[in-house]
Amino acid sequence: MQPPRTLTTSIVIPVKDDADLLALCLAALAGQTTPADEIVVVDNASSDASAVVARAAGARVITCADPGIGAAAAAGYDAAHGDLILRLDADCVPGAGWVDEVSRAFAAAHDVAAFTGRAHFTDGPSALRAPLAALYLGAYAAVTGLALGHRPLFGSNLAFRRDAWLAVRDEVHRQDPEVHDDLDLAFHLGERHRIRALPGLSMGMSMRPFTGGHFGRRVHRGMRSVLVHWPHDFPPLRWARMLAHRTRRRTSSPRGSRR
């Protein structure tokens, strides 16, 4: 009997003018217990040395001139070669076991299309890091979960199967710079694919969501990311479709199979 094939991994990092933090992120990725098969850095028209830093670290650099993180992330996913696409931001610092943890999670759950994980802040006032992270991520999950009818995706600690991306790549709002790409992807993946929480390690990230007006922009973009999917994904309509799909999947599954 042939052993199961090892799933290959691609890490995608969208970046715009974030060379210093990108260097720290890439250094953490270089120290992974299980290195990724490739790292794709998407330079979103940076004016600093982000592309130079990425190439020096051995990453494959592609350029996306279209504005917005959604366009850059989608370009990276399109370019990725791995069976699994792992996404984080340039201001993230993953633990040494991140890639290994993601790979093992997918290997153990063949019916799951995407995993999304936790995060903690690595900068800012130390006394505020834990409560603000809990508030930020908890509010995001609670509010978007109502709109989605399932767990949202969090772009700083996210992984999904490449074939799941290929199924929705033409549906995402990649040309709208005011849409949160992770929430948009959750709308398109979550209706017919399983999204689960990634156990274990928490992703380190910058506290920038709470500085310099970033928080207000994120709230605005979050609202827009929901509204662009209406009326098709107005919650009662979306919930009814999802319930019907899950019922069909359950009744068509062989008795005793994993669900």
C-alpha cells in the first residue's frame, strides 16, 4: 500500500512598503521546523526595498500593480504551486512550528478546505496586548460570523487547499481595494467548503490595527466586504442555502463515513 502523498506548501505574503517587518517575517519563516516548499512575496507597488529584501531571503517575488491587498493576495494565490496555500501578512512573525502544524492539520482532515488560526500582538504596550487581541479577534469573529453563518477567515493566519482556491478564484472581489480579502474569501469558500480552527500555535502580529486611523478604515472595509455580497448573501438567504447544501451532503454520504 502506497503511503499518503506529502502535501506541498506555498506561503503567500502580500506587501507594500513594509521592508523592515517583512525581513523579520521572512527570518521567522527561514527558521521553520518544516520549511515551506516555496515563499511567494507579492510586491504591491512598493516604493521601499520590500522586493529586494524578499529576493535576498530566497523568496519568489511577483509584482501586482493593481491597488489593494485583495488584488495582491489573489495574484499570489494564482502564482502559488503548492497543494496548500498558507497566507500571512508582512508584519507577522510565525512560530517555528507553523508550517508543520498547518500541514498536519490538513493531512488529518481531508474534508476541510481551509484552516484559520489565532493571533497575538508582538508590539505596543505589553499590558494591552492580550486584551486588545481578544477584543479585536473576538469582535471580528462574532460580527462576521453572523453575516457568514460560519467561522470567518483571518488573513494573518490562514491556510487553504489550492483546489479550493481554484474553485472560487473568479468569484472573489480582487479588483475592489476597499474589500477585506480574507472576509471576501470566507464568503466564497465557506458556503460549500468546510472551514475549521487551526489548533495550537498563535501568530505574532503588529498592533497596527489600532494605530494611525487603521481601525476606522478596517471597520469601514469590513462593512463594505459584507454589503458587496448582498442581496445574494443576505444572511437568511445564505443560511438557507447552506443548510440545504449541508443536508444534501449529509444524506448523500455513505453511512458511517466521516463528516
